[in-house]
Amino acid sequence: MAKNKKNKVKRPRAAAPRGFRDYFGAEVLERNRMLGQITDIYQAYGFDPLETPAVETVEALGKFLPDVDRPNEGVFAWQDEDDAWMALRYDLTAPLARVYAQFRNDLPSPYRRYAVGPVWRNEKAGPGRFRQFYQCDADTVGTPTMAADAEICAMLSDTLEAVGIARGDYIVRVNNRKVLNGVMQVAGIFDPSEPSKFEAERGIVLRAIDKLDRLGPQGVRALLGEGRKDDSGDFTGGAGLADEQAEIVMGFMEAKRDSGAATCARLRELVRGSDIGLAGVQELETIAELTDAQGYGADRLVIDPSVVRGLGYYTGPVYEAELTFEILDKKGRKRQFGSVAGGGRYDDLVKRFTGQEVPATGISIGVDRLLAALREKGRLDNSSTGPVVVTVMDRDRMADYQTMVAELRNAGIRAEVYLGNPKNFGNQLKYADARNSPVAVIEGGNEKDAGVVQIKDLALGKVLAAGITSNEEWKSQPAQMEIKRSDLVAEVKKMINRAG
Amino acid sequence: MAKNKKNKVKRPRAAAPRGFRDYFGAEVLERNRMLGQITDIYQAYGFDPLETPAVETVEALGKFLPDVDRPNEGVFAWQDEDDAWMALRYDLTAPLARVYAQFRNDLPSPYRRYAVGPVWRNEKAGPGRFRQFYQCDADTVGTPTMAADAEICAMLSDTLEAVGIARGDYIVRVNNRKVLNGVMQVAGIFDPSEPSKFEAERGIVLRAIDKLDRLGPQGVRALLGEGRKDDSGDFTGGAGLADEQAEIVMGFMEAKRDSGAATCARLRELVRGSDIGLAGVQELETIAELTDAQGYGADRLVIDPSVVRGLGYYTGPVYEAELTFEILDKKGRKRQFGSVAGGGRYDDLVKRFTGQEVPATGISIGVDRLLAALREKGRLDNSSTGPVVVTVMDRDRMADYQTMVAELRNAGIRAEVYLGNPKNFGNQLKYADARNSPVAVIEGGNEKDAGVVQIKDLALGKVLAAGITSNEEWKSQPAQMEIKRSDLVAEVKKMINRAG
């Protein structure tokens, strides 16, 4: 009476792990095309490719992800057979630091390198938020000159235009961590001789500045002082700055002027008395001079003191590329698309390995976000890449059909034979539709005897073709032509060009 | 007296984990170029790209690696926050089976897909044996027709020629697992009604056939019988076949004839009385007919009963592409380069998920081995991709130098400014050398005033330039020219073309 348990096979679930996804057809081609456009620019600027493995030792990766205690928090990590921890890289910068430390005697100095590839984050997955995504980085290691930073900013601008973001639809914003420290010093919450003092207050100030877009100046001002109650009634504690301190910070945030020179002049006033602040302003001035001389004006590159995002391990200039056109968010409200790339100067990453300070600066482009932006703007090349489908009217003449696709391919036309069960011709047409095929080729016994074939413009006939199930109906469509077999390649080419 | 322990900072080791490596510059470009050539062919044949994540659930991956008991043997695996096991993919076929099971209602049927990317194996690393390597696969899922297998074999041949393996330097060999089972049946060690019987014997037979190249017919014959003592005195147990049984297997292994038709005729004799064997021969005949009709003759594609490698989960035809030219092994002996791609038909992989049999067939190209082969033959495009280096004679005129590189880049010439410390001019030249730069550009104050620049042919001057440390010596080199500043782009172009 008991059920036969042997029949109860436990089958694996056919799904990618949570937070991971598959990319099909056009999605892969679009991304590859964009990566090619980006790396062409990097390559032209003299950057060399580097491909590091997906796996690094946890000790080499370090703990640069926020607030992680265990090695397998934030990253995907496991122990190898010797109990050593290994992990999937969470960015492309940590592996670069490891490579530079390991091979510094063999690499050119300075070393310009680019890298493309997926990175992994063991974070909570959410809608549109994945645990594997692409980055496309360029860094210059081994030189402190601001010319390296200026070059990276100019290159970032060129790159965005190369992938199809029009001038005016993006802006590269530049700030400097040293200026920010200078302002903090003037405001009395940073002491270069005792950098750990007021760390909590500075954290609150940073996060407040970062929220300027969302909260407006008044909201930020509240957070600099006692704190702020939001619309839901929740209270966020403030930095507790006195009015005169808060005004200094507010003045910094609003220091942006019409030209880089004017902004720098204003910043110079604000950080008066702080050596580190003045050094930062000097760096910004040098970057502005170099990029100005190259013609990268305010329509492409601005000094903007409100950029604080990604200040993590940065030690000098920081950059951010933002798309400025508006899109509709999920609630139908207009908002700017926002940041698609960021970076800056980090002089301490290689030091972890070697003990010696090695200056470095670079950017990381969030390729998936940039693709989403171009898709949003309808600027991706959506031209059909479906193959010409040669249908099978007579299954014993497969070799004839294969000869046709070989001829088409040799002429540079993507083409394939239908390889499903040919009995139901309607399925062949449905298949061609699913393949987004521009042209179908038909050669039955009668056509073969007469030395002709039928070719069908599917782009034109797509709508009309719905519901067709027999060869006779198909032939009655206006987009279909009978041609000489010997003209196959030429006529298919014509038909595709007509559609394109 | 105790040493200050605070100064003893424990630094991370700058090294990739054991079995992993980095790829620099030309290595990355060469591989990308090859991957582009391969996927162009796949694309032309109507295959669509698919990119699955590096990470899959262990249950979805299944246990297709040999002899693994724990989930983290053979693969790199870890538990996520819900204690579920995840792992890095060990090939591109298992993820395809998962994707097809998951999305089968939305995918075209049949589904031709290609995939490119790294896979990971938690195996012992060794010289030239890495734990991360690239595969480049093409598979057709959802059709049992041998036309799909024939297409894959033809495409594999086209692909090898596209990447630069000349016809005659490779061969695609085809066998069929059913024929092998038929031979085993005739020899009395396979009973279709009781497939688990004689499994151990069949395993020994398979491994023996696989060693034909190395042991010769006599060595294989010994392993089919009582066993074999090798040169070191070690004894390997045999399958224990009687003479007449062993002769059947030997006859199979040596069944290859001058044409596919003749080989198939010979195989038909050998499997007489075995239904499964005859079905296998019929499949081989169909593949041979279809590929013959397409002009893929014995110089490209042969039926070869000695191919057994990779018979793992295969259920019908199996293919292998071998490079036939000779290379010298580590001991200086000539040997054939060997296999660079393999595949076959596997009808059970999707069934694991859905319970329904889904026929599928495909190949996997070992990209890194193929690259090694082309490097060995000197057939990789080694043309210099180093940038033109604009040297810095006057650090205050960085903007001038950047203008030069921008002009060069806009003309399609890879170019960069020297960004190291410009004080020592010799270092700039060493740098240009290290960068494999074709041309260096020099503009000092005098040149600037006179409206000229110096350009130096580094390809020509490379040998002579060794040891040069001052600008004056540099100028005396014959490969150097003074040109008008306004002619920079045109003259650099000329110099590069002269070098190429």
C-alpha cells in the first residue's frame, strides 16, 4: 500500500542563485560592444590590459568593504584545503594593488592598466541589484602627478561620448578629499596631528553632504546641527556643530562657481589656514588648468565640492561621472539618471603589501548602469541580428539546405537551417519569428525541380504572417518572391538591405 | 630591551592563490582576438550568446566531475547565509542545462547557443595547469537530428581555420558511444538489459583504448587481457577478457579506413547483432554523408573509432579536434600537439531538472591550449601595440605634450605622455623601451621656439639606444628626425608604417 518511494526523484531546482542572473543574446552583444568601445579608448590612451583571476586570497583583498568583520561577510569566501581563506574579488582595484606589489620590478613605471570583468558582492540582492556585475577600470600606478588625474578625467569624458552619451548629457565632477579635510580643519572637527578625533562627527557631515540632492540645503543644515526628523517622524541624530562651524561646511558645499578657476578661488578662501586644504585646492587648480588647456570645458568637466561619494580609501582628487538627463523613476517622478562612474587617487593600497607608499589614481565605470542608461535613451543599436532561416521542406535534402546556409555565410550573411522536426511547417515559421529572422528561404520539391527558391521578407511580413500554418498561405503573402536558386545570395542580400 | 612590536606589521603576501595566474597586455589582447574570431563563426552559424553567472547552486551543477563525494571537492564551493551550497561553475554545459530547463518555454526550439568565459576546477595545480581557464562552447539543444551534430563538426573545422590553424594541421575526429557499446555487447561485456553488469571491465577497456597513442596496440592488448607491467615494473591490472573478446575490441580500435563510408562499413560488420551498435553506425553514416556533401573531406573530418576521451555523459556521437603538427615536449622529443576541443551528444543533462529527455549536442574549445598552439607555431599576431610616447622635457608645459597625444589619438595612433618624474631623461627612454613604443616625441624649449619637434624611430633605434642617458646622445642617433610641429601626426604615421 505504501507508495513506491523510488519513483519520487528529488530534482534540482532550475534557477540561478539568488541575486545572480543570466544574459541572453542581444544583452550579451550590447555589453560586449560597449566594453569594446570603452577599452578602445583606454587602449588609445596607452593603457594596457590586465586580467587577474576571479579568486584572490582574503588577506590580499583586504577589508575595504564597509563594516565587515568576518572574512566571508561582504565577499564570497571559502577555505581551501590548507584552511586558507580565498574569495571572489569585490572590485578590480584590490587585485591591481596585489599585482603591482607582486610584479613592480617588471612593470613599466608609471603603469597604466585597464581591466574589464565581473566582480562579486555578497550583499542582499534586490530588484535591479545583483551580486555579480561588470566593472571596467583604468588606473595609473606609480606617479603622484596631477597630470595623471587630469588624463583620467579627460579619458572618462571621451569614453562616455564614445559609447553614445552626447555632450551635455553627462558631466564629470571633480572634488578633492584634502579640500574637504581642510574645511573640516577650519570648522574645528579635523586635527591633522590627531586624525582619529571627531571621526564620528566627520562621518555624519560626509553623509549629510552626500544627501544634498535629496534633502536640500535645509535638511543638510539640520543634520550638521542637532539632527533632523523626517516625514515619517524618524529622527536622525546630527553632528552637533555650532552655527559658525555648520556655516563653514555649508559654504563649502555651495562653493561651486561658474568656472573652475572661480570655484578654486572660493575654496582657497574657505580653507585659509589649513595646509592640507590649500594643497587640495592646488591639486584641483592643476587638474582644471590641464583639462582646460585640452578643451575640456565646463560642459564636460567641473570642479564640484559637493561630490563626496566613494571617499573611502581616496587620498586626493575624486571624480564622478553623472548622466544629467532625466528619466522617470518607479513612481513616475522625473529624476536625473545619476552616477555611472567614479574614482580618485588612492596612495595607500599598494603600501599594504610593500610598506612603501605608491601613488595611484583611477576610475571604475559601472558598465551595467551605463547600458541601462543607453537603453533608457533608446541609444543602443537594436538592429536585428537574427539569422536567415532556411526551412526544411524535404528532410532527405538536408545537405541541399546546408549548402544554402554555407553560401549565405560565405557572403557574410548570418544563416542557419531549421533543425527541429520539419513536419509542421507552421512551427518553422514560428521558429523564424522567435529568432527575429529577417528572411526565410523555402525550397520544396517543385522549386528544386524548377531551379528556384522562395524567399520571404519576415521583417515586412511579420504582422501578416501571424497564424499562418501552411506553405500555401505563406506563398500568398506579398513579401514573398520566387527567385532563381543561383541568385540566392544576391537576392537575400537585397531583401535584408531593404529591411534595414 | 624588548623590540617594539608595534613596528612589526604583518603584511599580506602579494601573490595570486596557488593555481591562479594573471594575464598581461598582449596575452589579454591575443585571447580576446581569438575569442572574437571564434564567436564570429558561432554567430554566423546562427548561435546566440548566453552569459550565465560564475556562481551556481551546487544542486544545479550536479556531480559530473569524476569521483567527488563532498560538494566542495572538484569545485570551489561555499555555503551562503541560508546554509545552501553555492559553487563556481566547472564548465559551461551544466549552466546551459539549468538555463534550458528554467527558460525552455521562452527559448527558440531548437536552441543554438554559444558561451565564452572562465571555468574553475578545484584540482591540484601544476606547471601549465591552472584552476581557472577559458572555455568557448557551442551547443544545440532540443533536437535529436544528426544534422545538428554534423553542423557542429563543420563549424568546429571552420573555427579552427578562422583562428589560424591551416587545413592539414588539424583534424576533427568523430566516434559514437553507441558503436562502442555495440562492440562491448558483441564482446559480451555489455548487456543492454542489465547495463550495470561488467561496468568495471568496460572502464578498463575504455582507459586502455584511450592509451593507444602511448602504449601502442600491444600495450592495449595486454590491458584487455591479464594486465601489463610498465617500464618501471609497476603492474596495471587488465580487464581479463578472453582472447576472442579482446580481438573484437582490438578490431574496433583499428577499424578506421580511408573513407568515412569504408570505416562505417567495417564498423557495421563489427557490431553485427547489436541494435545499439547498428544505431550508432547509422548515426556516424548520417554525419559523414552530411559533412561530405558540404565538402568537409578526410583532410578535415574523419570517423575514428579510437576516440574515446570525454565519453563521460555522452550518449551518441562524440567529437574531438586535434592539432596534428609536431612540437617538442619538455624532454625534447617530438610529439603531436594533441586535442584542443571536444564534445558530443548528451541527452540526459536537462532531464535532471525536468524529468523529460531533451536531446542536446555541442563542443567546447580549450581556448588557452589553442592559444598555446598558435604561439608555438608563431602564428599569433605579434605586431607592436606599444603607444607613441611623448617625452616631457619641460614639466611646466604638460598641456603642450597632452595636446600632442590628443592629436595623435584623434588620428587613430595610440599615444601617451610620460607621467613619471621627468628629471632623468634616460628613464623616459627606458620607459619607452619597456612600453615597446614605436616612436618617441621630444620637444624641448629650443624646439618649441623654433616650431619643431624631434621624432625618434624606436623600432629602428632600439639596439643602438641601449645605455643612452642624455638628450644630446639621443639626438645623434640616425633614426631621429627633426620635423615641423605642424607635421607631427603625418610624420609619426610615416615612421610607424616604415617600422611595420
